[in-house]
Amino acid sequence: MFKEFKKFISKGNVIDMAVGLILATYFGAIIKSLVNDVIMPPIGKLLGGVDFSQLKIVIQEPVKAVNDAAGTVITPEIKEIAINYGNFINTIITFIIVAFAIFMVVKAYNKMKKKEEEKPAAPPAPSNEEVLLTEIRDLLKK
């Protein structure tokens, strides 16, 4: 079983996939930062100072904990319950940018691959019959 695992993990495709996954993770983080920190602030400013990450529909307001004089908790703290649709908008924009970037990479890869296919192939080597006929011709010339 260990030998099978070693064989599996040493295959080039697994290593390539792992490297791609790691790079994609950090690429996603870069794009998320691009959207949240660079693209959305100007868009929010153009829309009247809206911060998309703060857009939400509050279902239940937060309630602070209430303690009596002895410090005993009478009512526990209740966190806010909200639908954060602004974060959802940011995530959609991030997805569109990542999808476009991947599209551009795949398009460039396909274009490069197409150029490789268009290169003329080397002329095929002459067959054995042609080689023999050429030798006979040369001998007859002599």
C-alpha cells in the first residue's frame, strides 16, 4: 500500500495539480483583496459613499448582556442576525474577475498551442523503397 501511495504521489500530474491548487488559493486571495480594497471603494463612492461590505438586512438587533448588581448574568448577549448581501455582491464581483482572468489564461494557452500545431512538420524520411531506388539510380549513372 505504501508503494502504491509513493507511486501515486510521485506522478507529475499530482504535483502539478498541487502546485496549481496552491497558486489558485493565493490568486483568489489577491483577487478578493483587489475587489474589496481597490475596486469596491471607488464604486461605493460613485454610488454615494456606499460600503458594500456593510450592506445588510438586520433580522434581529444585537442585545447586550444584562447583569445584576452581584454580577450574575440575567440575560445573555445575543449577537446580531443579518443577511449580509453586500458581502455577497463583493463575492460575485470577485468570481467574475477570477473567471475572466482564468478565461484569459486559457485563451492564451490555446492560442500558443494552436501556433505549435500550425508549425510545418519535418518532411518524412524516404521509405526503404525510395532509398533503394535512389541507390540503383546512382549506380546506373556510374
